[in-house]
Amino acid sequence: MAKISSLIKGWLNPALSPEQQMLAYCQQPDAARLKPLVERYSDDLYHFLIAQSDVAVAEDILQHTWLKVIEKHQSFKQGSNVKSWLFTIARNTLIDDLRRNQRWDFSDIDDAIAAQDSNAERYNPDSFNQSSLSHLSTEQLVSDSEQQGISETSFQLLIQALPMAQRESVILQLEGFSIQDIAMITSEKTETVKSRLRYAKLALKKHLGTNNEAVGKEEMLVSGKEYQS
């Protein structure tokens, strides 16, 4: 009883961590103890789900995710990361739904990436520098887009245009997950996650560079300077 009482007292404490809140719910599952977690993570989960589906599917999967949390709360272990655990449940629930509706297809994507790596290195080894993107975070790309005057909506559309596997990795990284976290959530190797992020960042960076060039041309025209391509 002392352990349960301690958890309940902690739950009433505003400084209680999400992990402590989840453990308190596991000890005594009721709606009041789950509510703070729902309020804390629903928006993040919905953002991830809608980036991979549509409004109707995202809303449905979000609801089913919390139902599975209720059903499987005992599978949460002390020391686990609540957010990673919730995103894993949400992703698996989404995959099941998309597969049933034949809308989930990651087939051959990593083989294609490997082929791109091989071809790029073979035909232009100087320009193929994987380490050149290692320091470039997704957050930096967001910052660059803001500096170039690209709206949040436009940047989200760029992300939406990415292949599903790459888009998933980018969204998860924007949610604050590390490469190791993403590998765990997606049940992939860390090298696979790195490849997906690398090509996603290349695509986004290329578009941002194109947009920057267009802005430069526009500024020259506005200033009356002649531009020669």
C-alpha cells in the first residue's frame, strides 16, 4: 500500500513526470489518472498520424491508440519512455489500418536508397558526402525555411511530398526523438533510419536552395538589376 500511496501522492504533484503518471495509472487505472497523459500527448500523436494518413483516419487511430493504452497498460515497464511507448502503439495501429486498406507500402524503399547511394558514389564520388548532412538537423531545415519566408504550411506540404518512410522519420525527429528512438519505434535498424533521414533532408534542402535562388532573382528584378542565367 505504501508504494501505491506514494504513486498517488506523486500523481497529485504538478511536477510529476509522464513516466510517474503512467506508473500511477498502471497501479490504479482510471480515467482521472489517464487524463493528464491524454492532454499531454494527443496533439503530438495526432500530428504524426495525420502526416501519414488523413483527418478521418488520424482521428480514428488516435482513439484506438488510447483504447489500446487502456488495454495494454500493464505492458508499460518502469524506466520506459512514455512518449516512445505511445508513438509505437499509434504507429502499429496505423500500420494495421493502412495495410487492411492497402495503403501502406514500404516495399523496396530501402533497396532503392541503397541503389541511390551506390550510383551516387560511383558517378560522382566527390559530391556524395554522407557526413555533410550529419550536422544538419531537421530543426535547422525548419529554421532555414523560416528565414527564407516559407510558411509553416508550405514546409509541411514539402514534408508531405516525401516518400512515406522518409516522411515518417522526419516527423518523428521533429517530435524530438533520437535516431535510436526512431529505430525502436519503427522496428528498423539505425542505419536504415539514418538513410531515410539523409535523403529526406537532401530533398528538403534542395527545395530550399531552389527557393532561395528564386528569391534572389526576384530581389534583383525588384531592384532593377539585370539578371543573366
